[in-house]
Amino acid sequence: MEFIGNVAFDVLALLVTLGILVTFHEYGHFWVARKCGVKVERFSIGFGKPLLRWREQPKAITSHNGEVVYTPSEGTEFVIAAIPLGGYVKMLGEQDSDVPEEEKQFAFTHKSLSQRAAIVAAGPAANFLLAILLYWIMFMSGVRDFAPVVGQIEAGSPAAVAGMQYGDEIFAVDESETRTWQEVRKGFLDRLGETGLMHVRVMRQDSTQVDDLFIQLQAWLAGDAEPDVLGSLGITPIYLDIPPRIGELEAGGRAMAAGFESGDLVLSANNTEIAGWDEWVDIVRANPETDLPATVERRGQIIDLTIRPAIRRNENGEAQLDAEGRTTGYIGAGVELPVLPETLIREIRFSPIAAVTEAIGETWENSVFVLVAIKKMIIGLMSVNNISGPITIAQIAGDSASDGLEYFVGFLAILSISLGVMNLLPIPVLDGGHLFYYAIEAIIRKPIPDHVQEVGLRLGLILIAGIMFIAFYNDINRLF
């Protein structure tokens, strides 16, 4: 039942996410079309069979001085359809060239080149405006995150070789200021697939000394489907650097039976030194029904224990399997979470005016990032396995919605930017493809021949179908 509930929540989050993004995108087309005097026949959210439809009262089309020049016989039909993976605005003359003579001046195809371009560009523009609005709200209300203070550094890792140390605060990545871990990750992500030196500025612990470090990259994470930018460099944020200290114990569980007590600090297990809670959990999970020697520190004393992890089971009693089909162990013990000082929490907040500038800057930076990522995929510096489909989007939407409104708004903003950028790519069937045709039309002073557009349409459909296949394939691989 829990699984079904999670899936239902993810699907609901996906529908809300796509509904907002598609509505804004299509409303951009719709609003500018109306302003340009184009008769809009249908505004649809989704494709396929209509689930809900209504028709507005006919609205008069006016001239620039407000004079009514035409009143359609019927108003725009609004539709919510069964397949929520997109939408469209159907305009007079766009799909049917047989337009009555008295209505031609209100047909999309009979508008000037600049008006047609404006109508097409309005969809992606609406997505960028939505992102700016969302970021504006976020920056006004305040964005909370952890300060980019480094915890454990893996020995021999690229970060260790560069000289990074425990307690360093990362001030900048490649000259871009980093106030939070999110900004650090963004700076690192900009270098995915690249070879060369990454410049990182750090302030040493309990000091005002700022050092310049240079981390060597070599085709960094070029083939990784889910790149771990911090882990691959050997960096653990200090807020994730959780010591292996036992917290609450499950009554009758294996940990209590073996003699563990709350507050015990696990020093070693299975003859392996334990530095963090995750290492302890990994050993327990990998050794169900196996006797494990463990050494703990308890109130200054060193105590040797032996524990036999139980097999973790589902509610129906069946053994719970990991991603590779193996049983996993558990001992019935939680972690004692350390209390983080307030100095590790950063809140970024701006006035309503300053938030506008920040929101525009954030939208611009993320738009450039999406474009660069597409370029890197094309030239092979990033794996196409990073392309996500609706299943992954649904999972991320559900997770972000569960984490809180701030996370969901941020996810919605970056997805809106991605939709805007993708739609501006010069691929036939996308808005960018139409704008590309219009640019050629402006140069050669006549429309692109129909047969050329038909060939482009077929190629565009093949390309989009290929991208969708990769996206669904990646989604299924992530599930299994």
C-alpha cells in the first residue's frame, strides 16, 4: 500500500508540474496571438481525447486604436485532454490553408513575419518569465541551505591531492562565488566531462587565510548517468559527515540483543575501521545473518561486541532485496544525529527590488547551463543517460514536493527553463524550428517551400522520437 501511495503522489506531482509548465507555455502563444489579431480556435492542455471542454463567448478583435474590426462567430474552445505530456494552441489558418476570404486577415499564416515570430517565441518566453517569477518569490522569502564547509576528504582523491582539508569553506569555484552547497554543486556541474584544472578558493578552518586550490580533471564523469560531483572528488560536506554513533535502539532488535547501547561510537566492524555512519550501515546491510565483530567506545571505554544482522523483510514477510537482487541486513539501531551550529546554516534573502535582479541572473545562468549540457552531450563530453523522461520527472517532482514548497518551486523553475531552452532549439516541430524557418525567410525574402518544410518536419519528428526513446529507456533503467 505504501508503494502504491508513493506512486500516486509522484503521479499527482507530475500532473501538477506539467500542468503549470504547459499552461504557461501555451498561454504565451495564446496571449500574443490575440494581441496580434489572430483568431485562436482551440487552447488545449494535453493531447488526445478531451476530458473537459468549454467555449468562451466570442471576443471582438480590435485595431490598434481600439476599433472593433471583426467578431468571430464562436469563441476559443478550451480543452483539457487525456495525455498530459504537452499542449497546443490552434490558430486560424495554421493547419488549414482554406480560410474564407473575409477571415484571412485574422489567420496566423497571413500575419507579418515579425508577428508570426513573436507568437512562436512567446511560448518559450513565458517559461523564462515563469522561472524568473518563481526565483523572485524564492529570493524574497529566503533560501536556506548549508554553508559549504568540507567534512571528511577521501585520501588520495582529487580534492586531497589539490590540498583541500577538513573544515575548509569553499568560497568560489572558477571565480563564481559559492555561498551554499547548492552553489558549489552548480559550479562543479559546469565542468562535467571536461579535462583541465578547476579553480577552487577555500578559507581554512579557524582562520581568515584564503588559499587557491586547483583540482585536476580528466574527462570528468563524462560517461556517468548520475554524476556524483562531490563524491567523485572525495568531498563529504560537513553536514553529511555523520559519526557512527548509535542512537535509539529497537526493542528486541539484534543491536540490543548484542549489547549495544545508545551513545556507543562504532570504531570498527568486521575488522574494518569505521569513519562514518554510512560505512557502518553498508557493512550491516552487506552481511545479513553473518556474525560481525565490532568495537565501540562507550563512556571512554573500548568494548568488543559481536552482532548478527537480521534479514530485512517487507510487510508481507518476504526478504527485501537490493538493486542487485541480494538480501540486506539490519540491526534495529538508529543514528544519533549531531547538533549542527547555526553558523553552518545560510539564508539568502533579498528585498523585492534586489530579488528581481537575482531572479533574472539565476534564470540566465541556468539557461546557459542547459545549453552547455546539450552541447556536451552532442560532442560526447556528457552521457546521454542524463536525459530524463516523465517517470524520473515524476519521482523528482514527488520528492521535491515532499521536501517542501521551497524545493518544489526551485525544481519547477529549473524545469521551466529547460522547457524554454529545449523549445528554442532549431529543430522542426519545435518553436525554435519555426523561428529558424522565419530567419531564413527574412533573409531570402520569401517563405520556405512546402516540400522543404515537410522534409524538415519528418526529420524533426524522427529526432524528437529518438530523444523520447532515450528518455524512456533511461527512466526504465533507473527503475530496474
